[in-house]
Amino acid sequence: MAKSFEVLADLDSPIGRMHLRRRTLPGTSEVITEITVDGSMLMSSLNTVSETALATRALAWHGGGDGLRVLVGGLGLGYTAQAALADPRVAHVRVIDRLPEVIGWMKDGLLPLSDELNAEPRLRIDEGDVYAELLAKPEHEPYDLVLVDVDHNPRELLDLKSAPFYEWYGQGEVAAHLRPAGVLGVWSSVDDDHFADVLDEVYPEANREYVRWSNHQVDDGIEIVEVVFLARADG
């Protein structure tokens, strides 16, 4: 059966040609929303396990008390922010996304979580480059958790400007933005030993947790394995 897409937005962006589209799964009434870049899938509401796990696993690793402040790099479809806000310990979530159009999609009600997140008083969404405009600059507003999902993985970047983030000198700057015993969480589509070594070098404690899921649309028995890198700042 041919796929039928409703294109909600079509734009040229610094990371390529982007489409926001919506479609109904064949044989069901399930409507999914997708973002593509240059024809390749960037994210989809069909499966949000990894986006959710970035927040839930970092929060579980933190283990702290109430009043947590969370920074999210990359808005996407909003599922990482939603998962962070679902934790009653979280007092504030700030999301930074470099694309004003993506922020506009959320505010204009085009994304699946638009209504929920637009009504959330603990959420703030800002336009900007989370690396260049915040994490690479001197700390002035530390966070308990910094959650980053802006590249495919440490070697497949959407923008080369983010390359320092995956090296020891960049992570030295990031660590300064974490409160004592604060946690960094980074999503990656694949494992990466070099980035794991960088985190081991910069932080007193680091780990990587694997997120496994299968595409229920494709009965091929293939399990998809993605990674959440975790690191804890000095306490």
C-alpha cells in the first residue's frame, strides 16, 4: 500500500531540507508525525522509546530530591521534555533548539505534544545553539541534568560546529554547567567507544545504557539498539 503523507511544513534549514509530515499507518487509525532532513528520517512519533529513555534514565541515575532543574538540547517532537516533566522532582525544564521553525511547530499546535507542552508552566523553550551559545560559554545558571539529542551520534553530526562537544576539552566546558553530582545524558544512534573514553576522562563516573526496540511495522526480527551516555559531575 502506498504511503500517503500530509506535508505540514517544508523548509530549507542549516541542517538541510526539512519536512514535517503526518500520516496514518496502513490498516489502522494511528496517526504519526515525522520530521525528515534531506529525505532521511530524523524522528518519528511512531516510536519514542529512545527520546523518553534519555530523560528517564538520566533522572534515575541522578537520584536527587525535589526542585531539579533540567536543560534539554534539542526540542524534536518534545518527548524528552515530556518525560522530564513527568518526574515530580522536576521543577523546571528549559529546552533550547536552534531552529525557530521547529519551535514554531510546537507553539502552533502541529506536533503531537503541542497542547500538553504549551500548557506546561514548568517548561521554557528558547531558540539558540545549545553548544555555542550556552554549554561552550562560562556557566551562569547550573543545571541538575543536561540532556542532549541534537546529532545522530558522535561521529555523524548534523552540524560540524558541535564536534568539540564530543571531545575532552568540550566536555570540560559542559561539566561546569552541572550542579554538584549533576548528570549529563547524551543520546546516540550507535555506540561510540571514543566518546565513552572522553566521558571517563572528564567525569568521576560515567556509563552507557542501551535502549532496545523493534519497529512493529516491519516483521523482520531486527532489534534496534541505541545508546544513552551518562556522566556524573563531581559531588
